[in-house]
Amino acid sequence: MSTAEVTLREVRGSDLPLFYAYMCDPESVRTAAFTSEDPTDRAAFDAHWTRLLADPTIVMRTVLADGAVVGNAGVYGPEGDRQVTYWIDRAHWGRGLATAALRALLDAVPERPLHARAAVDNTGSRRVLEKCGFTVTGKDQGFAHARGELTDELLFTLAPTAGRAPDEGRSTAR
């Protein structure tokens, strides 16, 4: 496992082609399960990101590892049901970047509670959420476009009193 400095910054227009490429990776899409109906539809992707970036209630950030764009992370949704989301390029999975990015996002967005969802079999995402203090608070099932079938998912919550252990790093992936 490599060590990288993970930082977040505002999303730039030049990031979007990279985000689109990450969303077109079939294995990543299948693992995430709950994606847009057709992740390769560039017009739908562009319209989605235009809406995200125009909404002042949504916090979206570009994830950088040692200065290179590797994904995005954000918080969206109505008050009381704010959700976290993150997407890391598959080429960088297993390096702790998603965990470091989510921790940085949680530092930048102090509101709690926050919620998240992950397909039951998405062990990587489940582990990221648990490392960041989220706990399983329920189960659901929804239609996963990426799989073309109903898929079980876990519901997670980061409560107002939850936090990370004092010895865990904030911006360095291990």
C-alpha cells in the first residue's frame, strides 16, 4: 500500500472529463451498483454535474492524491437526510484514498448526522464508511441500474457524537 497526501479542492471544469472516464469503467460501476441508468451517456453526465455545481446546498469536491485528480467526494440532500458520496478511480483502489478523502470531507462539512448507502457486497465502500465512524443503521433494497437487478444495500449514519479515533490520520492515506 502506498502513502499519498490526499486533499480536496473545488471542482473545476477540467476535472469533469476525468470523472466521466472513471464513471465509464464497467467494474467500478458494477461495484458501486447504484449509478445512473447509463453511465456512458455523456449528455446526461454533463447535465447531472451542471445541476450539482449550481446547487448551493451541495458540497462537491475533487479528490487529489499527491496533486493528481483521483476522484470526487460530496455531501447532498435535504437537511436531516444529508448523504455522503465519493468515487475514486479504480486504478487507485486499495490505497486508502477513499478513506482519507471522506475524512477530509467530514472535516470540511461539520454538520451531523450524515448518511450513506452501500451495496451489501461492496466491501471496500463499507470499510471506508466504518473507518470514518459511520455505523450500519438499516437495510434496504433498490434497483441497481449498473447490475440490472434489485440489490441489497446497507444504510449508514454518522451521528453527531461519532468521530474518528485520535490516532487516525486526517490527510495521509496509509
